[in-house]
Amino acid sequence: MNILIIGSGGREHAFAWKIAQSKNCEKLFVTPGNAGTAAIATNVDIKVDDFQKIKELVLAENIKLVVVGPEDPLVKGIVDFFKADKQLKKVKIIGPESRGAQLEGSKDFSKAFMQKYGVPTAFSETFTKETLAKGLAYLDQQPGPYVLKADGLAAGKGVIITESREEAKASLTEMLTAGKFGSAGDKVLIEQFLKGIELSVFVLSDGKNYVILPEAKDYKRIGEGDTGLNTGGMGAVSPVPFADADFIKKVEDLVVKPTLAGLQAEGIHYVGFIFIGLMNDNGNPMVIEYNARMGDPETEVVLPRIKTDMVRLLTAAADGKLDKIKLNINPKTAVTTMVVAGGYPEEYKKGDLMEIPEAEKDSVVFHAGTQLTQAGVVTNGGRVIALTGMARTMAAAIRKSQKMARKVKFKKKYFRKDIGQDLMNYFKK
């Protein structure tokens, strides 16, 4: 069948790479894509939220399966658009309707959902510009560290964690009165700080049945030792050493099952991925957040470990037949290192010419913020390229990933050299 992937990042290149391997994929299209997807698919320059142009492409190219990568078109209702259109409603599309996407689109909605359906999570209060004084008074009553979350979509950067109460107050004021995160910060959640080790668990749902995909741990802070500003993700590791069968069973029973039961109780037919951000709190899972799609850069370590045909898997989800699918997972460890533009996550330059290494055995180069020009491949984003290495041991996978990251060349490149090291230390405990 002809397949379309919507998006332009490392996640979408990973999907394209995996889907292109399937004998069930005839022609593959990506909108708008990047320099990496251009090598294995046909890029079409359409914005991810231009639903009318996407419709025209789907009809012109007889596309039968659409995979929506990023959150923005999901929250804006691309799935609703397909289902309401007579010419598109039979096209299989992977992603939730806009109501389901509110699990990610509104932190306030998702927190209320968790509380309603008994999903373990940190307690929180939500404040607006009108209740700023109450929010400041609330901070005075709370012990640090302080966690502030913009309610809406903020490209993975709408979270502030600080030890300082004064900084928390200043940030709350800036978010609610000065538009620090735009309209995403019209509401701000002040949340209990959870101690422990973070990880992400990924679920693919067909609306009734589900499969749990390999878990991963990503690294959000720009600086080594998890310091500095939050980013969209500087690297990832899968599997996660402490997420053994017992822990994942707890996640399934305490989080996955009540989440899916809650969606059904709300009348939300959820077809697509649920990314569950978790804290391992002394062996117990606590949900930090939901996302309504796969993560980036987690996808770049999760998909390489899935041995099952990806088109079969996605088609089964669209057809409500995930109970017929057996998921086969590669036991090797995958580690990805994200190479970013100098200055990211703040101001950075685009358009720098790149040198990109050839992938070695059991390694994959996933483009994120890149563009193909007449001069060659150039940088076109803050997070530029993800280098994934796979090996029987985590130490070997880290070495492969870091070796390729060192070989990438462009002006003022930067990458974290400690991806996975905290998990290596976990082995020594």
C-alpha cells in the first residue's frame, strides 16, 4: 500500500526507516520530511496542519495509511478531519481524535483525567492570570523543588523546575502575564516534585486492544549531569535496566489499563500511540504526563528494537485487530545521541553545511532538523541529527552512538557525552 508519514523530525525519519523495510509498503511519502527521509521516501512540502493540501496528496497518490508523527496536527483535529470527509473516511490513520489528543494538548485536562480514573500521579493546582495572587500564595505554602507546567503545547519546553521559591514565583508571573510560552501558558500547573528516575512507556491502542512497546529513558536537560534548560530531548536509551517485568506489570495494571478504560468511559475511541512519561518512585510508577504520539528521540531507540513488521502493526491498530498481533522485540540495547545546533534550546543558527558519517553495523543515522539543498545537507533546526547504536551491552551501544556523534561535523555542534551513564551507574549499585 501507499503510505504517508506526517512530520519532519527524527521521529518521522525513524518511522520512515522502519516502514520502508516492510514488504507491505509500496510507495512512501513524508510531509514535509527532511534530508534523511528524502533518501528513502518522497518528501512533499506541505505543512503538518494544512489538512486540505494533505487531503489532495492522499487522493492524488492513492494513499491508504497515514501516520501522524507530531502532536500539533492531532490536537488541531486532523483525525476528525479525515473521519468527517467522505473521500478520506476509509483511509487508515494512526492517531487519536482531538478529544483524545487533549491528553497531551492540555495538562489540566490530563491531570483531571488521571485523578478521575485513579491513575497514580503527583498532586497539583492550576492557576490563571486572574488567580496569579493565589498561585503565588500557594508557592509560599509548598516545599521545593517547584515544578511549573504550561497547560498547552510548548514543544517539550513548557516545564520549569527550580529549587528557588523566588525563581518559581518569577517564572509563574512571567508565564501568566508576559506570555513566556504564548497561549500554552494561559494556564499553569504547579505540581508536586517527584523524586526518582524517569522513564517512558509507549502503548499502541486500537481503541480496545493494546500492545506495550519497548520502554525508553530520555535526557531532557541541555547540560551534562542533567543541568541547564529543558530541551526536546538530547538522547535516549532502551531498554531501561530497572524496568523489569514486575515494574512493567505494575505500569500495565496501575496506568495502562485504567487509562484505556477511562478513555472508553469518556467515549473516546483512541487509535494511536500513548506515550506515558513516568517516575519510578521507589519501585512504583507515578505518571508525570501523557503524550498523544511517540516521543522524540525515544522513537529512535524504540523502533530499531521492534522486529515485528511495522506496517502490519499499524494496520492492525487501524483495523481494531491488535489482539491478533504478536510483538517481537530485539533484546539488544539501543542508545541514541542527539547532536544539536550551538545555542539550542535558545537562539541558534540554521543553514550550516554538514558532514554526516556512514552508519556502521547495528547503527542508524536519523535526521531531525536537516534540509537537502544543492550545496548538500544543511542544518534546519535546533535538534539536528540523532545517532543510534545497538549492541548486546549498554556500554557498547553507548560507545557506538557517541563515536558517530563525534564524527558529525557542522559549525558549533554540541552533544551530551553522558547519555546512558546514569544507567550504567545503576548496574553498579
